[in-house]
Amino acid sequence: MKTIVQQADKFIKNKSLLISISQVIGSQLLIRVMGLIIGFMLIRILSKNDYALYTVLITVQGMLIPLSNSSTFIGFKKIGGQVWNNNRDLSQLIKTTDTISNYIIGTAFFFVGAYATFILIEQDILLNHIIWFLLCILLIVIPEVKSTFLKNALLFQKEISTVQKTDIISQIPRFLLLACLFAIMKENITINIILLITIFSTWLSYIFIQNKTKILRNAKPKINLNYKQTIIKYIKLNWHNSVFYTFKGQISIFLIGVFGTTDSIADIGALTRFTLIFMMVKSLIDNIFTPAFGRCQIKKDLKEMFKNAISLIGFISLIILLLVYLFPNQILWVLGPKYQNLSYELFLVFLTGSLNLLLGTVYAINLTKGWIKYTPTYEIPIDVITLLIGIIVFDVSNLTGVLYLALLSSSTNLILHLFNSRFGLNHSESD
């Protein structure tokens, strides 16, 4: 008990940490509340058919972003944790990563575009509409991917407020424009309008963070061949896992899109809107914890930080799950009458979201240090076996079966990444 009190007292006296946490919580609360309101407005505005289409498009966006930066990100974070306090080196890292990411984005769009076209054709969407939708998604993904590297460079330098302002700017115009249109022309809001507003907001945010990182770009950085070699090494080492992980992460939409109904796509899209709640916690991890973890080079401190992060995630998840279990009808009321019969599915979504929050935290920690010991060898075989077992055991033509499969898949992934963390922590160099 004495140790806990001492740690709490130390935490309270750390004013810079408290300020950082309050900045992240305040801005992320604003962002997530706006995101939830936008999502719930769209759920109520759009028919189930239109919302199913919107869900597929958001899924495509959610595949392109990690495919475009995940493997690149491993090398970026590893190097960034070493050169974060040197503007010249950090600017070279940004320049090198940005150049490589252009090729990665193009390659990812080719394959994801083919996948999306197949799913959309299954939903009877015309080819010319599909081309337009994919172009819109690409215009959203490009600035988001490039902003990610700039934001993480700023986070390494503890410029947390700038990163939070960037995120707010990406959401406020979208929120205000959609809210105005919702009030003025509720029945006439289309998916095209929603996509154009999102494109505008994303590019506005990207321009803002470019201006805030002028000090790095004004240094006229050159591509650093050593950095390039390190980044490419991690891409070669992990690209197949990134591809598989990304497509596997969207397996729910794929299975329902092929074997299920349009209503089921709309249902899962509506229910997963609630998982934005977990994103506020994940933002604390990404904006404060993982950059600090990356800077830390002391083995004992790394183990303590890792244990604290896991404990915090577990406690928060337990509270959220208890509330969902006790008040499902009140939560579903937000979605409207079209989704009132999904109490059990709602709990499964939150359970999977809690598990994914823990998985995402462990994964982010591993990326920061380049701890991927077992991932290149075992991730795909384990995932394939898990998916095959899940498809055999569960009825993936309905929403409940797909959610069971997602829960099983997240569980096996968590175990694998925990082994990566265990290996990394045990083999870290002590100060």
C-alpha cells in the first residue's frame, strides 16, 4: 500500500505529465464525442442499404491506412526513438519515410481497390460509382497516412498539443458541416456529400500539420540511405503479416458481404460505431505512452511501464463491459428503432472492442521497439488456422457467428503479441 501511495504522489507531482494527459483527454473527448454524434446522425439519416454501402467504404479506408504505413511505421518508430531530439536527423527520417510511403500507398490501393470492387459488385453497385467511391477514399487516405508520420515525429518531441489540434481540425469542419446539413436538408444527404466533406476536412488538417512542421521541412532534408535500409528491412520482414493482418481485420465485413445480407452489414457497421469509445483510451496510449516507451532505454522501467499499461486497459474495459451488460437497451436507443433487437450482439461488439484495445496497446508497444520476434514466422499460420476453425465452428452467414469469429481471432493474436513483448522485455539492454 505504501508503494502505491508513493507512486500516486509521484504521479500527482509530475505536472508536465498531468498537463499532457489533460490535453489528450480533453481533445480526444471532444473528437470522440463529435465522431459518435456524426456516426449516429448518419445511422439515423441513411437507409440500411445506404449505411451498408457506407460501412464497406469505411472498411476500405480502414484497410488502406494500416497497409500504407504499418510496416514502414516499425522502422520509423525504431529510428525515431533514437533521433527524436535532433531536428536534422528527424527531418531526414521523415523525408525518407515519406518517399517510401508513396510507393506503399500506390501498391496498397491497387490490391485493396480490387478487393473493394469485388465486395461492392456483390452489393450491386455500378462500376462507375465504384470508381468514384474508391477515388474519394484515396483522397482521404493520402493525407491521413502522411500526417501520421508528422504527428509521430511531433510526439517524439513531446509536441502533444499540436497533434491534438491537428486531430480536432480534421473533425470540427466535418462535424459542423454535417450538423448544418442535418438540420437543413436531412432527407437529401447522400454518401457523395459525406465523402466530399470528409476529403475537405482531412486535407485541411494535413495542411495545418505541414505548417507546424516547417522547422523540419525547411532544413531541406535528404534521403538517408541508412534509414532507408532499416525501414525497407522491416517492410520486407513484416509486409506479409501487415497485409494478412489488415485483410483479416476486415474479415467480418467480407464474410457478411459475401455470405450474409445487406442488413447484417448495416447492423455491424452501426454497432461498431460504439467502439469509438475505446479510441479515447487508445489515443492516450498512442500520444503519451508509446512515445515515452520508445524513448525509454532502461529495462526495469520498460517492464514497469508495460505492466501499468496492461493493468489500466484491463480495468477500463471491465467498467465499460459492466455498463453495457446492465444497460443494453438504453445504449441501443441511440441507434434508433432499426437496431433495437441487437442487445446480445452489442455486448459481443464491446467485448471484442475491449480485447482489441488491449491487443492494439501491446501491438503499439512492440512496434515502438521493433519487437516482432515471433510475428514474421507464426502470425499468418496461427491466423489461418484460427479463421478456418472459426468458419467451421461458427455460422458466418449471420452477425453473431461473425462476431464470435472476430473474438476468437483477436484472442489468438493477443497471445502472439504478448510473446513478442515478453521476448523484447527480457532481451532489452539495461541502463
